[in-house]
Amino acid sequence: MAKQDDIFKNVISHAKEYGYIFPSSEIYDGLSAVYDYAQNGVELKRNIREYWWKSMVQMHENIVGIDASIFMHPTTWKASGHVDAFNDPLIDNKDSKKRYRADVLIEDYCEKLHQKALKEIEKAKKRFGESFDEAQFVATNPRVVEYYAKKKEILARMAHGLDTGDLADVKALIEELEIADPDTGSKNWTEVRQFNLMFGTKLGASADTAMDLYLRPETAQGIFVNFLNVQKTGRMKIPFGIAQTGKAFRNEIVARQFIFRMREFEQMEMQFFVKPGEEMKYYQYWKDTRLKWHLSLGMGAENYRYHDHEKLAHYANAATDIEFNFPFGFKELEGIHSRTDFDLKAHEQFSGKKLQFFDNETNSSYVPYVVETSVGLDRMFLSVFSKSLQEETLEDGTTRTVLKLPAVLAPTKAAIFPLVKKDGLPEIAQAIIEDLKWDFNVAYDEKDAVGRRYRRADALGTPFCITVDHQTLEDKTVTIRHRDTMKQDRVAIADLRNIINEEVSMKNWLKKMI
């Protein structure tokens, strides 16, 4: 745990030092769980968003995008269930005075059981070698069977307590498992209680006539209320999808772990409308497709896993998370949910307007079912950034800090250096900048020795460094250095665009999904 904490502290420190993320309002001592994306962070975030949008909208003929308002009519949130059911089960530790989500404490306990089972499996793999039958071992080994059975039993009991509102049993479960405050070890807990997460605000010129509104806690409802508008104006046929990226707001009482859980965050969501009875087919399709998208970034299949939900939301008949191995363990990165027809039917009921699809083939109307994919853009940022940050020991015994961002997402694609600040080298470097900037984000750096400039570019995550030297004056070639391997090649200036594009093109990266 201490090692994980150190890694995470390095991630947070590096993000600030190299212009990726700043604490919001820092000159006023900041604001809890609110952050600003700095000059490099905003570019990385934009590239992640574009990578998602291109794969989700541009590459699917039957998916279109919208940008719905943050403010929505307050009845929207009554219909969606957020007014009555958008709650977190909270518990306080009487000694430390710290507040936690009761379900997260229990899930973290179950994750430890899961890790214990994995250790047993790994030990057996080493012991039996190629003859190891993992499926049989998992099914028959007493310890592994016990760990997984206990995990399933605990999660099922927690889900039942939350579904039925039996919060006393949720607390009893925490006490029976002897779950302690993660920071202090105290087991002196208050009762569990529900807390609604929506931010309230007002719309109107005067306090007397102002309407009570909410900042949207999710972006999905903007899609649902526009379902018929998009379907008719776009002449969309089932199945089809509507995608959206945008800010959402939740009054997270237990906001921690840097940008993993914030009060103001950004979602990338797609709601896929299907014929009733076909939702599970598309649910499986989007489970597979979304995992392929994550894997296309090359951050290692071992860092992803599915987590099927024991406790389903009130609108779902199936749900899974794609979890990522963050510095603090496996946590939700993206959710895929089969939402049934709950949302459209609820909005029909509360608005009095029909939200149905007319099927010309059967000459009948029906309310479509929905399969949702929803990934947090901030969590996606954290997954990429934290897994890319590495400390390497080189052959000469020195170390370097390198941010091995997927080149397609890197804020700056190339840094151009004149070897010295004279002899016309800066002018050639600037001419290269002027040429490449039409296609890529590029940077110029002439300060310090070239080796120190390489290290600075490594820490910033820049995939290529291009050095202009005196040979350039003779033959119009430059040295291009590759961040990940530190390999250097001599290439013609005229070839730079194609070399860089080959490594950073979204087309080339997304083709890995096929």
C-alpha cells in the first residue's frame, strides 16, 4: 500500500510540475475535489475526447452526436429517478471524523479477497508450469473457492441491503467484517444514511419567482429527452445511437483520489436504441467493442477487467464495469448498462408526450430499449497519465523520468531543437516549426544542453525530438529521436511529416480495434 501511495503522489506531483493539472483556485488555498486542466492537460484531455468521438461517431454510420444543455427542466430529474433515488450510502468514523461511502468500504474488502485468490492462482501457475489448468484450479482449490464464495456472498448481502433500504444491515455487515477506517484503523462507526448527490440552483431574476433547478448529475437525460427530435430529423432507423460529451456535477461528500472522483467532471456517453428483446445482443457487442477501444491504446490487457454488477440500478437489467488498474487498485473506468425502456417510458409518463419509434416493417410503434456506454473523461485521463509515468534506469546507471503517453494522445507531438543558438540553426528550426504546425502540435526549445532538453521532453511525454545541427546546413537532414526507445535516426526534413504522422495518426491507432 505504501508503494502504491508513493506512485500516486508522484503522479499528482508530476501532473502539476509539467503543466497538466493544477489545484483549482490554488492562490486561495484551493477547493476540495476541484481541479483545473493546465496547458498540457487540456491538450491531452482534448485528444482523448477526440479519440473517443472519432471511434464512436465518425466510425459508425448509425451513431450521431448532440450537445444538450447543462440546465434542464426540473421534472426531468423526477422522471429519471434522480430526485428520489440518486443517493450514496454514507458512514462516518466517530474517532477520525472522516466520512466514507459504505458500499465502497465493503467493495474494497471484497477486492482484497479477490487479490488473495489471484495470489493463490499465481503460486499454482509457477508450481505446475505449462500443465496448469487454471479453470479447474479455481473450481476446486479450497482457498480460492472460499475467497470467491465469500466475496459473492458479501456483495449479494450488500446489494440486498441497499435495494431494500435496510441500511442497518449494511452497517452490521461492515462491523461483522471488522472493516476499519483506512486511515486510522478505527472501527467506531456511525449509522449508514443516504445522501442525495445533486447540486441545486435557481433560475430567475428574483428570489420570489425563481425556479428550483439542478445541475445535471449525468449527461444521459439530455439524450433521452431529445430521442424523438434526433430520430425524426436524422431519419434514424433502429438500431441507432446518440453520443454526447459534457460536464456533469455531483455533490460528492467523499471526493478523493485526485481527479478520479470530483464534483465537476466530464462524461463521454452513448445511448444505443434497440428493438425490445435485442438488448442483450447489443449489450455484449458494446462490452466487447469498448474494451477493444481501451486496448487499442496499448496500455496492457492485464490492466483491464470486467466487473459484472451484483446490485443493478433501478433502470437496468444488466450492467458491467470496465475496471482499470489505477495506482490505488482496480476501479471503474467505464460502465456498460442495459437500461431497458425505463428512461423513455418515464419521460413519456411525466411529459405526456410519446417517445416511440414507428417501425414501417411491422406497421407498429414501440418504446426502444437502450444500451449505454459511459466513460469518465477525467478517469480516462488519469488512467492514461498514471500508467504512462515511468522511472527508467538506463545502461549507464542514470535514471530518467519519462511519460510514455500513447503518441496519438500526446499534447505535443514533436519538439524541435537547434543544437546551438547561432550559425542559422534557430532559423531552420523555426522554419520546421512553421511547416509542421499545420498538422501537429509542435514546440521549440533552445535552452540548456540538448541532453537536458531530451529529458525535459521525455517528462512532458513528447514522442519525438528533432535536432537541427551543422550537418543540416549541408544536406537538409536532422536527427529525430524516439521518446520510448531513445533511438536516433538521421532523416530528411522533407520526410518529417510522414514519419510523425505514421506514429500519431488516429486512423492507425483505431485500426487496432478491427
